[in-house]
Amino acid sequence: MTRLPATDPAASADDDAALAARLVAGDRAAFEVLMRRHNRRLYRMARAVLRDPTEAEDAMQDTYLRVWRSIGQFRGDAALSTWIARVLLNECTHRLRRSARRQNVIPIVSTIPQAEVDAVADSNAELPEQTVARLEARALIERKLEALPERFRLVFLLRSVEELDIETVSELLDVPAATVRSRHFRAKAMLREQLTRSLDVAERTVFEFGGEHCDRLVARVLARLDAGEAARDP
């Protein structure tokens, strides 16, 4: 799903108003346009808050249904995307309070499905090992991002991943711009520290040879030694 190009604020406001008017009139084609336009950003936000892909999708579905039913309340005081994002954050907060998921984190599975590797490989001119390495790196970053406290995780996602400006994030999260800046700086610092630690551990185990590999080699050498001694016996 491609990111929509930046537009003039006035044109964007007109577009929001026109789209909202079509939704109020029950235009389902316009509703599909709205969902496709916001799916990626809303999923990332829901995933950052809830830490569970299935729960994130469920939150998105409930958010869209709420938007469909309450679009008449949209007054254009903020961008339509901001209004929808606030509905999503309220839904996520409600789910966290209801299920107490803060202490029951569901981690991202580190094993990358072969189907995903194949799909990415088919769409890029990468060697298979490059594709796997990139996906592994992405999975590592996602795991470290999920480990950040929510207030830092969400700001990092909106600023660094979605590339929203500070003012938009400030309005969306209802915090001062200075808070957005400090949280974003702190989030990057924590991520950098966590990734550095992981790399340090990985460096100490590069080309490690132990366990089954070690046992197998020893067994093969001993077997060949036994075979050689048997051949020399009269």
C-alpha cells in the first residue's frame, strides 16, 4: 500500500470534507477509499499500542465501524486522518483496560515464514540470502520496538516510520511539541542501545561451532580414524 503524496493543507481539508460528506450519505465506495487510505498507518498504530497483530486488526475493524456510524460528528476541526486516529487510540485504550494486556505481551515470532520470504524475493532483485537477512533485521527491530514503553514506542512509530511532523503528532497524542521531541529522542536512544547490545551478543557467536555440529564432526573424524586403523590391521 503506497503512501499518499503530500498535499496542500487547504486541498486536503476540502478532500476530507468531501469524503466525510460522502460517508454521511452512506457511500460505501467512499468508505472503501477511506479504509485503503488509512489501513497501513492505523495498523501500525494499533500494533504499537496492543503488541498483538490479531488484536490490532480487531481494533481497526471496530474503529472503522465506529467511524462509519459516527462520521456525522466530524466537524473538520482537525484533519480527518487525525480524527480517525484518535478513534483508534481510544479503542486501543479501551481494549487494554478491558483485557489488561500490558502485562501479557505477545512477542513477534522470530521465525520468518517461507511464504513471506518468497513473496519479498519475487518482488525484488535480491539474492535469497539478502532477502532473509533483511527480514531478520526487520524482525529484530520490531521486537526491540515492542519492548519500548508505549509512550516512546508510539511517538517513534509516528515520527520515524510514518514520518509525521511534530505538530501533527502533538495534536494526535494531545501532548506538547516539546514532549514529542524529547520522547522521540529518547526512543531512538533506547532502540540504538538495545540493537547495539543484540549485535554485541551476535558478534560473540559468529561462526560458532558447537552442539550438534561439534558432535557430528567428532563422530565423523573418529569413524574415519577407526576405518583407517582397521584398514592397516593385518
